[in-house]
Amino acid sequence: MIGVFDSGYGGLTILRAFLDNLSEYDYFYLGDSARTPYGNKSLNTIYEYTRQAVAFLFNQGAILIILACNTASAKALRRIQQEWLPIHYPDRRVLGVVIPLAEAAVEASRYGRIGVIGTRATIESRVYEQELHKLDAGLKIYSQACPLLVPLVEEDWVGKPETNMILKKYLHPLKSKRIDSLILGCTHYPFLKKGITRIMGKNCHVMDAPRIVAEKLADYLKRHPEIEQRLEKKGRYIFVTSDDPKRFKAFGDKFLGRRITDVQNISF
Ligand code: DGL
């Protein structure tokens, strides 16, 4: 199966794109809702929580894990890939969302002026800058932490005047730099895409992160038959949360865009 990990419900936006485009595979979604948000936590805490989640998913039989969470991808992925995985599961893989989004941004950008928005932890990690500059050292990159956006989405404040005002405040510095592509570097931001697109105007391409991550996963699976052939393909999916399953279900239906029937609970 493919494990999908997020700090909470947000990664269901990514799983939704997987179910739409790669429906034949089995998925195991883990949301660490008891310890969310990760976006304001320290490097060591994010690493330790993510490592526990990855170990849990491998223990359940995942062959490949996607860190749908930008914060975990930014702060924990490299260390897991380089230090932990080779010792514990050398024949399995963990991938994140940063490289796929960086690659797609470079493909979409016309003038090499790219904006990135995300949680405080993601932006402070500067991982998007690093990955984008690996692809093209001449890019101009402008980043903005938007810590208020996750709670606004979770409280269902999308489209409210207060939310649009906060969006304008966050996006204004990027708009004034005349960016031509904007990376939505957080699981929750696809819900705000309409408002963000309106504010950024027609000269800025606001990227559809879940679709991009799903396309890049399909491409990865084509290039790695040794992993692809080991994945079960019965179109099944399982949801597990570290917090109350009822609450997960209530939020999850919205994020996944379809009804979640069964959610199990685990504690770390
Ligand atoms: N899933 C996180 C991300 O994509 C947002 C929520 C959190 O801060 O945990 O960065």
C-alpha cells in the first residue's frame, strides 16, 4: 500500500488527488491530529513526530510513503531519507511534496520570479529556495509565512471578508515583487486558491498542488517498477488518526471531498 502522512486532515487534499488519478492503489492515511499543528513547532519535534508516523506506516505494510504535509517534508524528510531509512527499511521509500512542487513551479514560471507561501516552519526551513535554486540558480524567489491561514481554513472561514483581508496582507509583498508563479506550500491552501488567484491577478500562475503531486507520483511509479510492482492494487483505503475519529471524520469528509466511513484511532 501507499502510506500518506499528514499532521492532521490537510493531507486529505493530496489523497483526494491520488484517489481521483491513481485510484487502483491501496492507501493508508495517517493524520496526527492529536499533535497538529506542526507548522509552529521546532525542527526536532517535527522530525521526531514524522519519524514515528513513518515507522507506524511501514509497520502497517506501506512500501512507499508520501509526506503530504509540507512542514514534515520541509523539516524531516531529508534526515529520514538519509539517516533513518537506510538502517531500518532500505528497500522502501519516503517522498515529500517539496521537490514536485518546486519542479512544477520552474516549468510554469515565465520570468523566473517565484513566490512561496507556507507555515512558519516551512518558510523558515528555506527548503523551497534550496530546491528551486538547485533547478535554476538564477531564479528570484520570494517567500511568505502565513501562520493564520491553517486555522482560518479549519474554522471554515474561507471566503469571509476577514480571511480575504488577511490574505491580501500576506500576499501584498509577493504581488509587489511581480511574481509569475506561486507555490501553495501547505496542505490547507488549496481551499483558499480562489481568493488567492483573485488577489494575485492574471499575471501570476497559482499552482494546483494536489494535482501536481499526484502527477509526479504517477511519473515516479512509472520510473520505479521495483516499487510499483510491490504495491497492492485493490483500490482500498484506510484512515487512522491519533485523535478523536469522529472529529477526524467530520473534517475529513470536507477535505477529501467524499464520505469517510471508517476511521481508526492510534496513539503514539
Ligand atoms: N499540514 C501542514 C502543512 O502542510 C499544515 C498544518 C500544520 O501546521 O500542521 O504544512
